[in-house]
Amino acid sequence: MLNNREWELINFAKGEKNAFIGDDCAVWNEKSLVVTTDHFCENVHFDLSFMPAEAVGWRLMAANASDVISMGSRPTHYLLNIAVSDGGFENAKKMISGIHDFAEKYGIALLGGDTTAAEKFTLGVTMFGDKPEKPLLRSSAKPGDFVYLAAETGLSLCGYKALKKGVNGFEKSKERFLYPDPFPHIPNKINELNAAIDISDSLLSELRLLCALSDVSIKIEAEKIPVHEEVALGSELFSIPLLNLLFGSGEEFIMLFTADKEIEGAYKIGRVTDKLGQQLEITYENSVIDADSIKLFSHFG
């Protein structure tokens, strides 16, 4: 099920003895912290031909903060590393301004970092949060849980398409792509959730991870997934099937989670079951959808 190249590298790095790797953050029990790291590479994670440099820094912070939040914590401190391309000093300052804007808005303190030169821009952030009393793991979904989405999906991919093609409108989608913000979508009563993961690769990928790591099956009723009006329009304008947008859009940086209680302010889209085989079943208006037909977001193309 987890047969993409990114997870192949993660598992190779993990080896047999490293118990930290597998969730959005490592839980550092000795220090009572959760820790995550993420990095962006030019022309892989961002393209300055249609993206403001400030947005690159903001998105990097949002990606890391989303991981911390999805563990049931809140980010408190971060480290920054940046490799600057030749002639890119002014853009580097703009990227750091975007990082500072995010950090100042949410009170995240800079601890230090490193700078160097490179052929292409590369930025990396390591972020810390206090260990919550009950860390939200990807392995803690239970049969009978409801499956929830914290907000609409598909906006990030619509924003990317609209920006790259120079299409007017799609303001909400462009905002989700350029300046994602996980904080407004934190669920109420987060301590009552059982399992969580942030949507960085795609809704479909994260659902498969929950199935695999919790050793459960999940049934999703796709008609219950919220469809923003820009996503519906984008499906038609960009010739992308609606379910591909909803399930395949990456870098949304919102939470997918399970709970055995009603959680207000989130969208209930399915149930966790005890069906054998870690199966993900997706239905749409009572028809079964072939999940393998959905094109997924990938950093590796």
C-alpha cells in the first residue's frame, strides 16, 4: 500500500532500530517534546516564476507547524537552514520575511540555524512543540471511530493550477497554495481525538497511511467530503476529475483525524472498521471507486 518512492527512502533511513520515525513528528520523551523537520527545494517544492518569495518561507513554516499541530501540540521554537542560489540574496531575504511573518503571528521563537550557498535554493526548518499528554499518532485509529476532515481539500492544487496558468480569480485556492495556515482549522476538543495526520501528500495517501499504521480498514463516503465552489469550478476549467482534486491534492496542510465522539466544526466523511487487510474502501453515491485510478500528488513527479 505504501509503495511510493518517498516512503521507500523514509523506511531505508529508518532502519530497524529507530522508533521515532512514522508520525508527523517524533515524540522525544526524555525532553517532553515533539520534533519535526521539513525542507523545500527550488523547482521541486516551489517555482519563483509564479510564486512570491515571501510565500515560500510562509509555506515552509506552515508545513512544519501542521505536523506539530497534527500531533496534538502547538509549535514553540524552530531552527532555520537556508542554502542561497547565486544572485538570490534579495529573494532569500524575502523568504526569511515570510518565515518571520508566520513565526511572529503564532509566537514561534527562532533558536538558530545555518546559511550556505547552492546552485538552487533549499530551505529547511526543524520545529519543536511541547509533548501533549496524549500525542495523536497515526497508529491509534480504532474500529468504530469516525473519520473527519478539518477543512476542504482540493484548494491547493486548484491554486497551483490557477497561478501557473495565470488564471484570474480562485483567490481562496491561491491563498491555500501560497499561504496555507493550519491554525484556523484546529479541531475543537483536540484531546478527544484518537489518531491524526496532516494532509501534505494527499487525502488518499494519508488515508492509506492510517490504515497501514493503525492496522485497520477505513470506509469513506466521498459525497460527504466538502467541495468548495472553487474546487468544483477548477475541476471543470482545468479538466481534472473532481475526485482527483479531492483525494489527490497535496500540501493542503490540514488535519485528517479519527475520533469516537462527535467533533464540531469538522467534516465527518467515513468510519474506521475492523475489516481484515487494511483495506481502504471509497464509495461515491453508493458506487465503489477504484482508488488506484486517482492521480496523487508527489514531490518526485
